Amino acid sequence: MSEQPFLTDIATLRARARQHIEDGAITEGYQADRDTVVKLLNDALATEIVCTLRYRRHYFTAHGQNAEGVAAEFLEHSKEEQEHADHIAARIAQLKGSPNFNNEGLLTRSHAEYVEGDSLASMIREDLVAERIAIDSYREIIDYLRDKDPTTRRMLEEVLAKEEEHAEDLASLLQGVQGQGAKG
């Protein structure tokens, strides 16, 4: 009985690995359109940067009843959005793309908007809207990638899970803040 541990014979794998070594992790088996993936990731990077900045502003400008706890949540989300941006930028570089940190056009590349909000409730609401936008856009990108780029897909699935967690946190905060307003 002959066992076949590889779909491709070892000699072929070794020969392929020596071709185009300057492409690093991107081998002949990479199935996605790299330019499209880099563009999608740069748009996601812009989204994460905008969200980081908006959350950071909300952290510093939150005021009123319950502001301290809500501001702490804004700061935590800001840090997590920055981590997402870092992971996305690293993947863009790994795909031999150029992470676009240029502030010119940042808002047009971002899926989310930068809305400041003038009250604690409006800040929470705008952050929740942005999270919902990110959730839908990440789902679409993940669906596009499917099996063509499993590494990027898995990274974005992790980001998506965190964005869903953020949305749930914000929905709870919004209910709490709106409930406080009804009592007052």
C-alpha cells in the first residue's frame, strides 16, 4: 500500500520554492488577485485609522454622567482598532504591497465616517454605526477571499469578531446612557 502524504511530490515542491524567492510567502499556489487584495486591505487600513482617531477623540472629549466608564471603553476600542490597523498593514507588506498611511484621501478610502458627536450618546451612536459598517465590509471582503487567500481571510475573521464585540459593547453603553437620560 502506497501512502501519499503530499498532493505534490517533494521534488516539485522544492523546485517551486526556489522560483521567485523574492516573493517571500507568496508562492505559485496563491490564488487571489494580489492587487485587489492589497486595495481592499488599504481601504480596511484607512477604516481602522479613522476609527482609531474617532475613538481617541471621543475618549478625550467624553463628558457628562457615566462619561468616565464610557471614555475608558472608547480608549480600549481605540487601542484595539490600532492593533487591527497594524495587523492589516503587516499583511499588506507581506503581500508585497505598500500600506497607505497617507492622510490625504484617508476619509475617502475609509468605509467609516469621522463624525465627532456632541454628546455622550451621539458619540456612542456614531461609533456603533462605524462598527456596523466595518462588520458588513469585513464580511464582504472575507466572502470575496474565501479559499483564494486563507491567511488574509483568517486575519480579517479575527478582526471581524472584535468589531462585533465592539458593536455589542456600544449597543449596551447606548442603552445605558439613553436609560440615564430618561431617568433624569
